[in-house]
Amino acid sequence: MAGLRFPIDGYTLRNARDDDMAFVMKCMEESILLSVPDDEVILSDLWMSDILSVTSIAIGGDMMRSETFVLFDDKDERRGLLWVGMSRDQFTCEETGYLLGLFVDEGSRGRGIGKALIGCAEDWCRSKGLTLLTLNVGSSNADVKSIYGHLGFVERSTVMRKRFR
């Protein structure tokens, strides 16, 4: 896909290129850190490089299954990220769009950009013939969880875990 039309004036959403990858990885790292509890953030130097390596491989993989977009402002500065792909629903195996990564830089937040990026993800799904968009949000990221709720996303399952020694 050549790109998605971004609905807010002064911004352009473009397919990520090789020279965008450092920005993409920075966005993914910040997004991950916002999604995990503080005890995991403290230990992130032990696992973050592994996550980013897997992310880099996934982004560079089959572009028919996912696409990565970078949001630029009118000064050609990178301001956000949208990474969307196709997957199967964990319960029904129905084909679904999957929001793999979404990030808006701190200075651009509070302007409706995240909401517009979600709209672009929905457009991407429709262009692929999909009628469902799925995402994960960290339980510690209450602000984003609330935004997703206002955009019509509903909680469907809860991932639980237990750390032991």
C-alpha cells in the first residue's frame, strides 16, 4: 500500500523506509516501557534488546501481513508511528487486523493524533477486507486503555501472570 491518508492537516503518514528504522525502534521501546509495570521497567535493560530484535525482524518480514507507517509533521519531523498487521483471533481464528504498534511523540500528544492513527489502522484493515481490529494494551497504561475504550474497543480477555523464583 502506498500510504494512508492522514486526516489532520499539517501531517503526512508514509510507509516506513530504512532511514526511519531507528525512529521506529525508539517508538516501540517507549511504547513498551509505557505498557509494563515499574518493576519490569527497572529490569528492561535485561530484556529490551531481545524485544527490539524480534520487532525489527517482524517489521522487515512479509509486508503483505503487516505495514509500518511513520507520521511526519509539515517540517518533515517524525512525530508518530503506526504498525498494523493481519493475524488470527486467539479464540475464533477469524482473520483480524492487529495493531502491533502505535506511538505519538510526547510533544504532539493531546491533539487527536492517536485517534487519527487508529482511524488509519481501521482504514488499512478495510482495504484488506477485514472487519475486526485487535490490540493489546498494558494494564499499567491506564490513559491509553481509556482512550481505546472511548474509540469503541472493548476488553475481551485478561492476560494473567505470576512471577516466581
